[in-house]
Amino acid sequence: MSKENIEIDAEVIKAVADEAAKSVKEGLVMPTASDIAKEMVALTEKTEKKNVTSEVEKTEVKSTMDNLSKEMRFAKGVFAFKNGNAAQIAEYNTYVDKAWFDVNKADYQNVATTADGGALVPDPEFVAEVDRLTDEYGVVSRLATIRRTDRDSVTLLSGTNEISFTKTGEAVAKNSQKLTYAASTAALDKYIATLVMTSEIVEDSAINLFNDAANEIARARAKLFDELVFTDATYGLLSASAGDTYKTISVGAAITDFSADDAMNGRYKVVSSARRNGRYFMHPTVWNALRQTKSGDGTDSAANYLFGGPGQSVAQNIDGVPVELVDILPEIGDITANEAFAVFGDLARIQLHVKRLLETKIFDSGVVKDSGGADINLITQDSFAIRATLRVVPQTRFEGAFVIFGTGTVS
């Protein structure tokens, strides 16, 4: 193997050295501040875009009120206010607010709870139960036109005439007719009812508490509606101040003179549109006396009873027209001379303006009166009271739709 010496001249060595130095210099270039900032932003974006919450499960916190029956829910609300439990009051009001928000979409009622601890606003199921029972216990709430409002006053429009067609020839001008109305503004009157219960009632008897409260408030509400329409001194159909504007029938000097003929005569005094849907309204004792009217020789033979004898299925009507029994109308033993006692007409012609909010408030101290007027000390008698507040005013839309029956001179 031969050895051969290779000689590299100085120029080649210098060229190689210069090239190497150039490469090293390029690799050692320091980054600028702008380059460093861009690199930091890139690294930060990668960190922020990482989904650090992707493995965290979101849970919705539900109120315990959602899982309770309407009876238990109402009882918890009552006891929360009675005991001043701020947490439960807030929970109950939150549930009620949400429940009424859903119902308000159908414009059933507009309700807003007051500040926590201020008042107990029943949930929709309680108010619906009161409405249902009111129709069962009362006549007016079932047959009159109920108009709900969220205002404290309303404008009342009362029709004063009816239009009719008149015969005319071709191209013959006739005077036009128009409906006329009497307008007035009336404030909704405020009424309260107080229900007293003992403190021994516990949540185990929640159903009784719910039913008792709903039934008692409904009875009082139905009675109030009936009184306002029939016997109230200001608005009632039988009141002297309003009775002058209605058609009347005198049955004779005494209530014992009242006959089926009187009832039928009164029916044909109202306008035809009201007669078609009209009903008789009287106290059960008055109907009972009329129902026992006999013909012929007056004996107790079943054949002699105008409306059917004892033991027979007797329809509660006169000449095919329904008779509604109204407990707040005058009883037969209380009817004196010159006194109105019964009505015929179409109750749908009466509007009852009712404020939408049924508000209740709980008291566990103070003195309230029972139905007999006696004082009940809530502290010493270990009781609490539920007070319901209602605003309402009635309006007769057309006075020609009613006739009033009375003894002697009817006014």
C-alpha cells in the first residue's frame, strides 16, 4: 500500500475557514423582543384553549318544593310564615314566582309575591282549588260573567238600549240606530276573611290544612259574590237603591200569595234575549212553599201537586225554566210586606270585576274575632290566623234583563 502526501494550499484552507465561520455566525443570531413576545403568546393560547372544565359535570339545584304535593307545599309555606323561617319563606316564594310565571303565559292571573316575610301568596294549585270550590258553593260565580283585572278600579259600561231591524224599501234612507252606554268609574272594594287554626296542626295533617283553608275561603268568597249581586245595599238586585231601575212583580200582600202564575208573569217581563237564558233565583224555603202548591180540592193527593207529589222525582223548574236556590236570599219566615225576595233574569248580564291576586297573610299574635263576634287571642289560645284579601265590584250590564218579585209595593 503506497502512501501519498496531499498538499492543500493556503487559499483552500482560508476558503473553508471563512465558510465555517459564516455558518456559526448565522446560528448564533439572538432573537429580537418581538420574536420572544410572539413565542410567549403562542404558548399562552395553547394553555387557554385547553378545556379544563370538560370533565366537570354541571348539576341543577332543584327546590324541595318541586317534589311535594300541593297540600304539603301549602302547609310548609304556612308554617314557614308562622315560624318566621326566612330560608323556607324564600324557598316557597321562589317556587311560587316560577309557578305563576308559567301560568301567566295563559293570562290566568298576574301575581307577584311581596318581600320575604311580608305575605304568603298561594301557589296556582291552591288558587285553582279555591276557584273550583267557589263555583260549587255559589250561584253568582258559576253563572255571572267574571272579569279578572290587575287594577284597583275599572270603567263600567252599562248598556241602556237594544237595536232592532225596521222595514225599508229599495233606496229608501232610514235613520240609523246605535247602542248607547252609561259609563262610570268604580273602585274595587276590598274585603277580608280571617280563618283561625290551632297550633297543634302539624305537617302530618297537611291535607286537612290545605282542604280546610281552600274550602273555607271558597265558601266565604262564594257567599260574598252572591251577596254583592243579590242583597248588597249598594249593588244588590233586591236593594232599594238599585231596585227602582228594574222591572217588578208584586205577588200580593204576603209571601203566601206567591204562585206559579206570578213566576211565569215575571218571566215574560224581561227582554227576549234575557228570557232565553234566564233563571229563577230564590231561597230554598220559598221554593219549598211553591213546590207544595196544590190544585183541585187542596188535598195531599199526589195528583194535586203542581210540581209533583212527595216521593216523586221533581225537576227544580217552573214551566221548564230552572230554579236556582240561593241561601243568602230572604227566607220565607223573614219576608214581610213590601219586601223583594226573588229574581228572574240572565245572570250572565252581570259582570263581576275581580282583582287577580288572592293574597293571604299569616298571624300568630294579636286578637281576631270569630264568626260570633267573640275575641280570639292568638297568643293565649295558642292559635294562628290566615287572612285572605280580595278586591271585587259587580256591574249590571243591562237592567232590562231582570225582574224583581216582592210583596205589596216592590221598590
